[in-house]
Amino acid sequence: MYVMTSEHTMAPTVKFFEEHNFFGLKKENLVFFEQRMIPCFEDNGKIILESKSKVARAPDGNGGLYWALKNEKTLQHMEDRGIR
């Protein structure tokens, strides 16, 4: 099973799976990987700030799956395991 998270949800997600004994799955059959974080904008195009000196960021959404599969080496992991 491949589980995509964000930088903010990676640790809590892994912990949740650990606390629930990976829901009966073998730990080696679970792969957690992160999607990208991108800047947040208002509808009018104005950048949203998290603080005076930091741009707010959010996960890049479902479309980010393809980038994450490639750049987080998840596709390579699938190929190495013979998954087509």
C-alpha cells in the first residue's frame, strides 16, 4: 500500500498506522511518501503569508500525485517490486 502524505501529516500518519499495528498489513508492504507543498494564493492572485516573512504553503493536491510518485522514488520502488 502506498500512502501519500504532506510534510505536516507524514509523522502523525505513520504513528497512526504504527499504533494500529498497520491494520494487519506487513510493515514492509507499506510505503509512505510526501507530496509537494506549494504557495497559497487568494482568488485575486495575492500571495497569502503565514507570517510577515513567510509565504503560506499547502499540499499540491491530487494532481501532485504524479510528481510525488516520480520524485519521491515511489515509481522506482514499484518497479523494483515488480508492480506494473
